[in-house]
Amino acid sequence: MINVAILGFGVVGSGVAEVLTTNAGHIDQKTDNLIRLKYILDVREFPDSPYASQVIHDFSIIEQDPEVQIVVETIGGAKIAKEFTERALRAGKCVVTSNKELVAEHGVELLELAKANGVHYLFEASVGGGIPIIRPLNQCLAANEIEEICGILNGTTNYILTRMIKGGLSFDAALKEAQRNGYAEQDPTADIEGHDACRKICILASLAFGRHVYPRQVPTEGITHVTLADVAYADTCGKKIKLLGRAIRQEDGKICAYVAPHLVDCENPLAGVEDVFNAISIRGNAIGDVMFYGRGAGKLPTASAVVADVMDAARHLNSKRQLYWGPGGEDVTVPMDGLSCPWYVRANAKTEAIKAVFGTVSFLARPGAPAGEVAFLTGAMDRSSLDQKLAGVEQLSIMRVLD
């Protein structure tokens, strides 16, 4: 028998308990072993829960119990979760997590600690919720040199943008609706400012390119400044606004990673990803483009990925099958300033002044645009060239720049 302890009994933790017990027969058959939930660690009591008898409040009980082989960390954050994870790994226990912040900030350290103690540190659920992405990237696509990862990595922002595009809601109205529907937290900062997507692209980039990428190295812009005017202009040129996380391998092997709203052509499969769904596109030098699509969050989808990692750990308790990437550093990433692409600009300016500096651009129009407002698409250029040209436009007041 393999015993499991869950740290944190919130949305994901309770989902893990539910999947482990509801699907116990199926899980046992798939792993050729009995996997049972022994402890649930939380500061709270759950007297009305069917798992009330398994709730404890002292982590050392789990740490010192030799019968617990797998620890599931669903506490979140990078403080107490990091301490408990390190202690569990040192105690010779595999750790499975959905904690994207912890993996993005400390993944390389925890992977090394797991390796040193002959156990596994697994985190399929940290990116994309129930969408399989970590294991396919590490195994199924292992023969490829990954060239680019690009994806819609946050369901909350995608829902908000979908409601702005299809429902005509303002950003504020769409956010409030997302909160009412349970898609956005009361404090939605991590989602709408792009921090959540940043952590996820860091994890994917680290795994794909072999060196740890820290969130501080990834320029991040959220969607708080996107307006219905931008949505309307995008629509007139056959595009939709999506918040994308991107990681691109440069010729010298360094990584250009960033998070920002993009104008995505309607023919691109990512443009059709709506509501709370996520999608991750990966380009390999052998396979070309592949895309993974599904629900990026939620109790049971995320728990599904966590339990799959539990099963994987159970099958390989005595093997050396490891996830791994190398340490990070300032030499790992390069700024996005050198990335060449077309740009969308909305500003107050005269069209003649724009033409005088940029030459040929594609001007856009929308119903009800105020006098003096101009929007246009440039040709491909890097950000520094764009900024230099914009600085040369007379009487220019920039309202929005998107790539």
C-alpha cells in the first residue's frame, strides 16, 4: 500500500481527496498498487467533511511517518509550502504539487533536492490545470529542439477578453462578471496583471530550454489597459486580443520570454480559444507545431493532473526517472526589445504625421471613434525601432501599443 498526505484542503486539495477516493478502484488497477489517503494537513477543522478523521495540524506527523511515501502540496505560495516541500523531500518522500509560484521561483532547487534524496518532484498541474503539458513536453517531444512556446495560460483573463469581444462588456464589467461566476478571485491582481501567466511560461521555458527562467527575467504586462476601442480596432482587421505568454529560443540559445496582450489573427487556432479555456502551442524542429487545449483551472481538472502525478510517482518509487533542468542566471534570457514583429498603435495624432515617419502603415477605423484618434498596424520591426519612430511623430499622444 502507498499512503498519500495532502497539504492544504482548499479547492485543489479537496479535489485531490475526492478523485483519490472516488476513483480508487481505477487508480489501483492502473498503478497495480493500493493508493490511499492517510492525512490531510490544514490549520482548519472540517467536522462535516467525510475526511474529518484524517485532518491533522502538525506537519511533523507526516514528515516522521515512514508509511507516507507521497506528499501532495496544494497550500500555494512560496513560503510555508517551500519549507514543507523541502522537509518532505529530505525525509525521502515524493512531492506532487500544483503550486506554480513555488515551481517558477524555486523549481531548480527543489528538483536538485529531490534528485539528491532519490525521490520525485512532480508538477503537471502547475501549468494548464488539467491540460497535459509538462509530461508531453518532457517525454513525447523530447526528441525535438523546442523553438517556441506560445499560449493562453490564464483562464480568468481569457474569459474577460472573451466577454469584451463577444459581449461588448468593458474590462471592469467583464471582471466583475468573472468574479460573480467564480472565475476570478476577489483580489484578481495575479491574473489580470499577468503574474500567473508569467509563472507558467517560466516553468515551460525552463523545462523546454534546460535552464531555470525566473519570473523577474520575464517582462510582464496584463490586460487592465485593454479597452473596447482596442477590441473594435482589432476586429476590423480580422484579429482578436489575447493575453499570451511566449518563450522563443534565439539563435545563440538564449531565451526571449515575455507576457503581453497580442493581436492574434482569426485564422490562428489560439484566436478561437474562448472563455476559461487555455491553449498552449509548441513548435519543435522535428514535429512542427502542436497545440494542447482544455480547461486551465478548476477543482477537478486540476486535481486530475495532480492525481496523475501521484500515480506516476507510485509506479516509479524505486526508479531514477527524473524531471530536471539546469540553474538559471543572467545569461539565460535576452530582452524582448530585439524581437521583430508588427505592432498595433492607438494614439491621438494626425495621419499625415504618422505617414511622414512610418511611411506605409495599415490605418484602422472603428465606428464612433473620437476626433483625433488614430490606430494603425506597422510592418515588422523591433520595439526599439518602434519607439524611435514614435518619438519622431509630431504631437503624438500614445494610448496603446500591442504586438
